[in-house]
Amino acid sequence: MSEHLDLENWTCPVPLRDYPSIVLGHGGGGRLSGDLIRHLFVPAFTGGADGTPLAQLGDGALVEAGGARLAMSTDTFVVRPRFFPGGNIGDLAVNGTVNDLAMCGATPLYLTVGFVLEEGLPLAELGLIVDTMAAAARMAGVQIVTGDTKVVDAGHGDGLYVTTAGVGLVPDGVRVGPDQVRPGDVVLVSGPIGLHGIAVMSVREGLEFGADIVSDTAPLGGLVAALLGAGIRVHALRDPTRGGLAATLHEIAGSSQVGVEIAESALPVPPEVRAACGFLGLDPMYVANEGKLVAFVAPEDAARALDILRANPLGAGAVAIGTAVADHPEVVVARTPIGGTRVVDLPLAEQLPRIC
Amino acid sequence: MSEHLDLENWTCPVPLRDYPSIVLGHGGGGRLSGDLIRHLFVPAFTGGADGTPLAQLGDGALVEAGGARLAMSTDTFVVRPRFFPGGNIGDLAVNGTVNDLAMCGATPLYLTVGFVLEEGLPLAELGLIVDTMAAAARMAGVQIVTGDTKVVDAGHGDGLYVTTAGVGLVPDGVRVGPDQVRPGDVVLVSGPIGLHGIAVMSVREGLEFGADIVSDTAPLGGLVAALLGAGIRVHALRDPTRGGLAATLHEIAGSSQVGVEIAESALPVPPEVRAACGFLGLDPMYVANEGKLVAFVAPEDAARALDILRANPLGAGAVAIGTAVADHPEVVVARTPIGGTRVVDLPLAEQLPRIC
């Protein structure tokens, strides 16, 4: 550390000072991640202003350039292992940013790619990952337009980290965001949950769950375009990645100042995910997905929205799981099969680090 | 490595197969970097098509969205140490992408930020870096609109890596790129070279060069706007970062199919940089800069362009260093003070790894 570095110059804001150093949970999508964003990144980058794109705290930012309404997003991937059932870090990185743009209601158009390669990474492995990214970009209908590559000495990376960023075009009249959510909105999820996180865990922990569980990594732009194109009043969209469905519902409830009530029995948890979660001591609501969306839609449109989702192979398992309610704003509750309710908490950190 | 990973499926193209694994030089901005881009990334991401934005191989890509002409760029930073005389990885990351956008002739507007944090990074250090990024963004007139943070286990990073990506708006009528370069164009550089690379090396190697050499990290959008606003016929712009002035002139000569002839005696090398380079066995033409631009301008406009650059504190040391020539396309030659000429080669790798 250089003599020019005077750490005393910087005062750590509450509640961050409970953790004087970065811990894994700061990247986990739970409360620690949220603290870092709200109390460190946002105040610095917005200068405290409320109306800035960053202060919106969505999956992406809505901006304007040359008269065009654009969405911008970025996602960094450090998943370990880099190859897992159903995909690798390459399609994850493309789909991750594509989906963040789609969740803004945008048509994803262009991606950039930044690599941190570790000395010693086999070129053939890089080649496979790059080919996977190219195939994922073609499938999502986006162009990878520019990139950058840095190499770090052996022992200072983990093979390969990749950051994608993207730009999408928000169609005229489309306005999707937590501020649009109203009590009564129906909460839809586009298919079975928990697959990505469990697929990665199964490889990492050397577990065999009997059935093959594969990641659901997939581009969601088509589902969003179908909903918006049919005039469905979509109020909020989010893909439940890190922190799973629980973190996503929390985010929307927090940003939109509504409560969310879901029916536990309605959650689309595949039996093999439920079995693996039981074995690992995990709750499927907190496990990451990489090819699912959560939509808050106007109640009159909910049935039609489900039909539209189900007509697409990526939304074949779509179901309604609950509603937005005026009671208990910012709180997510689950109705249990025996008629009780429990509060769905936001975990401090994620259950599974380095899952994406 | 997973059972799902079949490296035999991927055949390494010539000349990449000389290096079956990633070496530091693949990130160095020299010939190894170029091979990786030309023979691995570009064929995969363009599908072999010539006219795509990626195939342009500039500092950024020119794209269209909703009728707006946009520039997009990304830069990944792994500089070691993270704090050095004159700056830290934070302002480097903001200025790096801002400058890539400016080199497309664009007005930089919006940035995204992706962090890879290593477990154990002091929060106060992250806070200082983030504050520096915020200040750099304000100075450059750009907004940081969204970001992502991942955390990797101790021993799998190096404190902090950061990837910025950005969007800029290309003003109507502006068309800057190597394909615009003509023989006779005058080559300008906006000030003294070699400062950034030597500043970082001085800290890393614990060297004392007598005089304090500080990084030149700075946003170049203002210089570009001044040139274009005054109607200077700017044909190509590039910021000579990794690989220094030599790599930049090579890139432009290669893309524009002209030769470049520079006068060694005209190169603005500060005495302390020359002394440090002598001590370290480096050529200042290959040392990275982070706040300089190289402009190829129409000969009739060269004198006025110099006046405009010099009127700005960031271009106070601007000089003409040579011309584009019809002879020896793609080759850069330097006239030596004793009247001879030498070919300025592109090095295989960079002299200084992890300089940005």
C-alpha cells in the first residue's frame, strides 16, 4: 500500500462500519449488498440527488441520449466453477445483462465485454467461453460491439472474470418500474425456481442429486416483448438472480412501498430442487435463477399475461404466486399451506457465494 | 474443472496456438493482445462479418439506437498498486472509458461500473476509490448510472478490479476514424508522454527518480469537443494507453493503410521520464499514458489545432510529431536526430504489465 493512501481521510458510514473490510456477503445480493449500495455507492455517485438514474436502483438505468430512451445495465460474473450443467460463465454473462435490460422494458441491442484473465488459463477454455458468449448473443438478438482484456498474474484471479454492459432501446410508451406497482397487482413468475443455484452447487460440492439439475440461463427479452406487445399492463419486472425470489420481491416491495403476499403452495419448485434444498439446508426462495422473470401486472391482465408467457418455451411453467397488497408496505409475507403466514426475510448475505 | 468441459471441442487458431495458455502479454496491448482480439474475439463475436461495430477495432464502437448515433466502450482495470502518484484505479477507470468515447468523436454521457472485490479489502479503501470515481465523473461531465459488485474469496483477486462501460453521443456530422486518415495528415500529441506508466512503476518497484513523476490520468472530452467545435478536420483520434504511443501509431497505420513517419526529436518526453526510462531500460514511446490524445488532422488545420489544444490546460504541451505518408503503409518509422530512420516495432507484449 502506497504512502499516498490515507485511509483516515474516509469515514465509513453506518451501518457499513460494522464490517471494516469486504466479506463475501457484500456480493451476495442480501442485506450486506444493499447496505454497500445504499450507503456507499449511491451517495458517492449521485451526490445525494434523488432523481438520478442510479438512485432508481433497478436492474438497469433509464437514460436519454439524442432523443432516444435507453436502458443501460452491467453485470459482473465470478461464478465458480466456470462450467456447470446447462451453461458456463459465458452465456451467464450475456444473458445476465440482456435480462437486466429486458427488465427495464427495453429491447436489448448492444453489449460490451471486459475480461480479467488469469495467467495460465487454457486458451481452449477461453475459446469455448467466447464461442458460448457469441452463441448466446445471437440467440438473444444482441451484438457484442467492443471489449477489453486484462491479464493478472497467476494467483491473483480465478481463471476468468467477465463484466458485460449493455444498451437497450425502451419502446415509446413503455414505462415499467416499481413506482408503477399498485395494490392488487398480480405477481407472476415465468417458471420453476432454484435451478441455476442448485446446478452450480451440485458441481461445486460434488453432489449427485439423482436427477440432473441444469441451470436455467436464458435470455428473457422475448418474453418481455411478448407481454408488452400484447398491451399487458406490466408494472414491474425483475429477474430473481442473486438472493432468489425472496430478494427480488423485497426489492420491489421496498421500492414501490407496497406489501407482497405470496402463497407458498403456488411456488413452482421442482421436486429435485426441493430435494436438493432439503439436503443442503436451503430455502428455494433464496436460490438464484438466471432465466426467470417476476412480473407485477394489473389484475385484469393477469390471466392473459399467463397465457402469453406459457405460449413461449421459456415461460411454459409460468404461474401466479401472489399479489401486491396495501397492508404491511415493504414487507413480503408467505401464506403457508396450513393457513398461517410468515414474513419472508431478506437474508444478511447470500446462502451461496459466487453463484453468478 | 467439470466433466462437462471438453476442451478438445475447440481448436485454437494460428497464431494463437503458439501459446496454449494465457500469458501476461495477452493483456499488454502489444502483438499478443492483437492476436487474441483478431483471431479469437473478433471471429467469434462478429461471425466473420466485416461491417460490424466490433470489426472496426477502435477504442469504442459506433452504433445506432432510436435514431441516435452512439459510441460505446468498455475498459477493465487491474492496475497494481491501486494507488499511485497522481491517482488511483478509480479515476483511471472513469477517465479510461470517458477517453475511449471521446476518441470516437463522441460526447461522453453515461457510465456503468462493475467491481470484483476481494474478501478482506478495507472498506475505507473502497470508499476512497469510489469517492475518486465520483469526483472524476463530475470533472468529466458524465453520470455513473448503474453498477454491479461481486466478491471473491481471499486469494482469488487482488483487492479490487473494476470495469467501466460507457455511452456517448456522436454529434451530427462528426466522423472520426482511421478510415478518414489521408497521407499528409499531421500527427499531433496533446502533451508529454510516459508519465502514467513511470508513475506506477516508480511505486511498484520502490524507485525514487529524484523528481516526482505523477500519472497524467485526465478526461479528454473537453479537448476533443474544442477541436471538433472549431471545425478542425480531425481524421483519427486515439489515446495512447497500454503499449504507449508506439502501439497507438501502429493501430492507426494498420487500420488506415497509411504509413506514419515521426521525428524522434519532436517527441515530448519530459527529462525525468527519459531518465527513469534509461534506468529501467524502457523506451518512452512504449510507456502508457492516461491523459493524452493522438490526433491525425488535415495539414491545413494543424497549426490551428495546436493552438486550440494548447489553450486548454490538459493540452498545454501539445506538439506535432510527424505525418501520415503514402509510402510504407502500416509501417511506423522514426527519423532519428542524426538523420537516419528506424522502424518503430510493435512489441510482442507490453514492457510493464498491470499498468492500467
